[in-house]
Amino acid sequence: MSQSQRRSLLLLRRRITDADTKLQRHLAAIEAGVDPAAFVTSMNAAQAEKAAARAELDAIPKPIRLTETEMHKLIESAGDIRAVLTAGTPEDKQLLYEALNIHVRYQH
């Protein structure tokens, strides 16, 4: 996931949290005795904002996570992938990894 995608997710979650906070404040005021009619427009706006942010968040494609077993099966189904990758040029490998959206991370 790119930096901009992570930023978008954080902003959408923040919009949802902010809308929830507004709704909770309005409900607390109503429970304290303030006339509910005073909050109708503001509560409707907060609910609409929350619904819009939730819809945007739900529309973002979720990454597919494979288990270790699923990855092994997928690799084995391609045949002798090691030989294919060994024979490939670095440029071909880069194109393949980009096409498959593969990101390699090293931890040491």
C-alpha cells in the first residue's frame, strides 16, 4: 500500500471518528435537556458525513492476503518457477514483479 493510500485511509477513518464525536456531543446535550430540534440539521450533516466516509472506505479494494500454504501452492502450480526466474533478465523480473504488484521487504 502506497503512502498516499495509507494517508487516504487515515483521513477517511478520521472523518468517521469526527462525525461520531459530533453525534455523541449532540446526544449528550439532548440528554442534558437541550431541545433536540436545535440539533436536527447538525446531526443530519454529521450522519451524512459519516455515511459518505464509510462508503468511500468500503469502496477501497482490500488487499488479498495469502497464507504460507496458499503461496506455496500458487508457486508450485507455475512449475519450475525458480528456473524461469533464474533465466530471466533483471528487467524482465522487474516487469513481472510490478505486474504482479509484488513488493519484497527484507528484515534483518
